[in-house]
Amino acid sequence: MGGQQPPYGLVSPNSSIDDELFPEDYEQFGTPVNVNRAADPSRTHPWVDPSILKLMHRVGRGHFGDVWLATIHNRTEDFDEYHEVAVKMLPTGSEEQVHSLLQKFESLFHTVQGLRGVSWPYGISIKDGKACIIMKFYEGSLGDKTAHLPGNKLPLADVLRYGQQLVSGIMELHSCGILALNLKPCNFLLDDRNVAVVGEFGIPMLLGGIPSPSSAHPYWLGSPNYMAPEQWDANLRGPISFETDCWAFACSIIEMITGEVPWNNMSSQDIFDAVVVRHQKPMVPSGLPPAVDRVLKACFEYDYRSRPAFREILRAFANPKEPFKAGDWVCVREKPSGQFLRIGVVKTVIGPDSVLVQYCDKPGEPIHCSGASSLHLWKDSFQIGDAVILKEWVESPRFGWPGEFHQSEGIVSEIGVQDGVILVTFRGSQEAWRADPVELERVSGGLVANDWVRLRTGWSIEATNCGQMPSRVGTVHCVEHSGKLKVAFLGRGTLYTASPEEFEKVAPFLHGQYVRMKAEVVAPRFDWPQEEKGGRDTGRIVHILPSGGLFVNFPGRLFTGKGVWADSEETEVIHLNEISGMINKYQHIEKMHWAVRPTLSLLGFLLAARTGIVIVNLVTRSLRVRKNTAASENKAARYHPNESMPNQKDNPVWLPPQVAVATSTVANLIFGEGVTTPSR
Ligand SMILES: Nc1ncnc2c1ncn2[C@@H]1O[C@H](COP(=O)(O)OP(=O)(O)OP(=O)(O)O)[C@@H](O)[C@H]1O
């Protein structure tokens, strides 16, 4: 327990929600449930009677709502008490949305009771048509603290100390499956022992479909200056995941070090353009310890899958000079794809930021890594009992597995503590085979990370936020040790966790493929350009989102803007060899680039011109021969030995001179220098 006790009697089991408001909600919401992290065994549900909550004055104003200092009045036969609390007031929306908010809050409330590094809520009420989340009243926030310091910044040592406390809180939330989503210095609260805790968390998820104040980004999931690219529209660019919190955390740390709010003085539209469209990132100040610099920079990877685990951030903040320990699994990633190049185990820590690593691909030869800036803790290491398979690109495994096991699933039976080499056993074989972990991946039901899958008939997924049903085609984000899959679907916003039985593997979509919206789709998720004749145009995939969303442009159209988003479930790939008939093939090729038609027209014209020239040449040849014979006879008759012969080329008597020159120039331009005009 982190010294955060709710005021006695705060939760009154007999209290009733404002009856005028939503009586049905109370019935559903007021049902007593077990508290799984019992801070106070009497706290069975979070509802607070609005009549005992008195708002005093506002202490903060944020994107999602205002924070008020308030009192809770407890009156019993024996005593009459007032307790100071902080209240975050949130917009509510429709009755249905309030119902959903209360339900989500109840679940959050029970999950986080007793966490040490976060300001867990005392309860919830509804007052003046607003949802009031009741919290402990703290001394203030780190945002308030820095505002009173010269340059609005904190010394690095303080930032690192608060950073560790906050990372611990964030990790606690993540261990309960909760994303913080709105990390920023104003939400880092300081208690009476000067310890920083994570203030508000999960509020964007509570608000779900309740519109934000911005019409440009109606469902944003955080504060614009601190939001990761996938947070701007998680249903499209998501999913949001634990790594999403890395971005805001790193922004907050930079703000506390430099005194500058990231993207200061920029409108949310400009921040969106910078972060999402132009892939810009906040500047990490120079002069930081290398380990801190490394993790902060990694927090700003555009693809959230390449961002570090909070465990790694904690290490860097707690011990910036020696962020790795002997026995740590480390990896080297390829930029920008984020694929692992090498995996190894730290053998010896030599000194500040200098380690000996035993890479699994070079047994017996530890390699010295100084400046360790390219090393990362391996987020997702194997465990004994994991089902594994060779990665698709591995043709001949480093430690030479027999061919019959190349496509088979094995089980990790041992992990080399010294060298990190994995031992894998296969069904029907007594032997254990050595493997470099770089060449292996976890598998479940035949599915591995990055596979494309379709939800099988009979299964369904609900949208996490507002809006349309998610797509049924998505990509596997990871395979858990338990064998469950985490799958990203366009339109869902967060990862969907399920057993592999729910999915079937489908062919992947690839960059550069030509695609078209399926004819049977009547109400597409996104608009798709129409052909002049009425059908759907053919486009080309230029970008694939982690959720399986496609960005398609239309090279066959000259003026169509940048392209459109497409749901892979509604899209089909077009292969030229599957198109029957020359005309159909031509029409398809025409759609692939606007320049096809003019190029073919030009070629046709040139062919016709060339043919014409050849015919003219043939027809006039006999005429020219006859004329030439007569002329040479005539000339010979007049020839004098002291005269030179006239240059035949200078006098193309068979065509008027202008025509001859023009024909020659055009032909040379088109067919090259090898083509000559007809000569005598
Ligand atoms: N539990 C609390 N106890 C004391 N003061 C608080 C508490 N919560 C918030 N505050 C104060 O309110 C200020 C602003 O908080 P608020 O959450 O309204 O702003 P914000 O974080 O910018 O907004 P939002 O979270 O809506 O994006 C904080 O800087 C802090 O001073």
C-alpha cells in the first residue's frame, strides 16, 4: 500500500445515484463485487453519493476535463467529518455512453486498488451532468513544480529519480493490462514524501466514444503534445499498446530536462502533421548519459513494436552507467525495420557502458561492445516450454538441423545461460537440437508473429472504442508464452487476444501489389475511387499499417491526390496472369499508370509513321532509279576531268528539302541515330 487510504466511509453502499439521471445504471453499477486488490475490505463498489460530494474550487483545467478541490462529507451518529479530495470532472455524453463509462470505471477501479506507484481512484459520482472521478488530493504535480523553477526544468538527477518512480507505476499499470495513455508532467503527482506517482490513467479509454473538444480529431486518446503516432486515430493507425506509453513518457522526460513542452505553441493539427504525416520526433537533448539517450531515442520509434520495454527504461534510469547486467538477453536491431540481427547474452560488464556479449551466432567468442548504444534488452525472450519454429527466411539453420525439422514445431527444452543457445526437441525424436534464437520464433496453431489472419466464421470481435465493427482480417502482433495470439485489426484500436482456433491464415498483402475493392462490398469502410465506366478502379498498395490497413494510390489516375485507406478484408489482389483476354489485360495495364495510354498512343503513331516512310520509300525507289540513271547519263555527258562529283546527300532530289530534314529529325529522335532517312 502506498499510503493512499480512501477517506473512511467514502463509499457508501446505500448511496444512490442521482435518480433523475440514470436509475438503471445504478442498478447495474451498484451491484457489490469482490475487490481483488483490497485496500479496504469494505470498498465493494465505487459509487459515491453525489450529495456528500461538495466541489470547492478548480485547481486545474485539462483536455479531458477540470480538476477540482472538493470535500466528502461523512455523517454518522458518532461523527461528522469532511475530507479533502481531488475530483476530475469528465464530460459524459449520451445515457448509453454514461452507462459504458461507469462500467469501464468499475473494472478499472477494482483492478488498480492498492497499486503503489499510481494515484488510484477512490470512487466515482455524477454531478452537474459530469462524471466526477474522486482521487486523493496531492501536494501538486511535477508540472506545477517545474513551473516554479528557473527555466522550468529539473536537474537531471531529479528527473532520473522521478522517472524511476513513474516507470514503476507505469509497469504496475501494464501488469494489470491498463494503458496510462495520458502521461505528462501535469499528471505526475507528488505525494507528501516527494514521491512521484502516475496521476490520471486510462481516462481516454473510459471516455471511449465521447467526442473530444477537437472536431479535427474527435476521438483522440491523449494530450496532443505527448501523443504517439498511433494514438491519433487508434482505430486506423493503431493498435495502441504498452509501447504507446513510451512516447508520452519520453516527451515528459525531455520536457522536465529542457523546460520545453514538446511541439510547443503548435496547434494539434500541426502536431498531427509533424508526428503522423512527416514522422518527426521530439529532439532528445545532447549530453545525456548514453543509456538514457538510447532508450529515449528508442521511445520515439515510429513503429511502436520497435520501442523499448519499460523494464529497459527503468534500467537506464536507475543505473545509466551500467544499464546491462551479466546474464541479460540483448539484441541488435536493424534500422529501420526493427528486425533482430543478433541476439546474445551479456557475459561480463567491463565498465560504464562497456560489456562483453556472447552472441548466439558465434559460440565461444564474446564480443566487446563499448558505448553499447546499439544494444537493447530483448523484450520477448524465450521460455522453456515455448513452441517454436524456424523463421521463414532460414534456409540452413546455423547449427544444422536435419531437413525434416525445418518446417516442424519444436519445444524449447533448455536455454543456455552462458551462450544463449536454445535447445529444441521435436515430437518423435529423443535428441535436442541447438538453435540460434535469432532463427526461431514462437508459434501457436501454426501461426507466428506478422502472419496475416482472418477471424473464422462464428467468431466476432467488438470495437474497443466507438464506431464501426473492426475488420475481420488482421496481423498477428505476437504469440504469447501461453500460446494465445495478440492480433491487430483495423478499426479496433487495441490488440485482440485470443486462441489460435479463432483465426485462419490468409495470404499476406504486400507493398506494390495491385488491388481493387471486392465487387461484393456494398458499404465500404473507406471510399474507393470509381472508374469512368462505373466499376471500381485498380490501385497499388503503397503503405501497410500494423493493423493490416492498406494505403492505396491510383497510378492510373493523374489527379487523384495521395490515395485512399482500404480495409484488407474488403480488398482483393489483382494478378495480370489471372486476367483473361487481351483487351481486359490492356485495360488493366492502363489502370496501373496514367502514362500507359499516352505512351502506347505515341508508339502507335511512330509505328504508323515508320510504316508510311517505308512505303513511300518503296514506291518512289523505281522513279528515283530511273531519274538518277537519266541524270548521271546527262552529267557524264557534261563531265569534265577537272570537276569533282556532286555530293549526293546534299541534294535529295526525291523529296523537297524541308520534308527530308523534318523526317530525318523525327526519326532520329524516336528510333535513335541508327535510323536514316531514305537516300538515293
Ligand atoms: N489528485 C490531484 N491532487 C492535487 N492536484 C491535482 C490532482 N490532479 C490534478 N491536479 C492538479 O491539476 C492540474 C491539472 O490537472 P489536469 O488533469 O486538469 O490537467 P491536465 O493533466 O493538463 O489535463 P488532462 O489530464 O485532462 O489532459 C495538475 O497540474 C495539478 O496541479
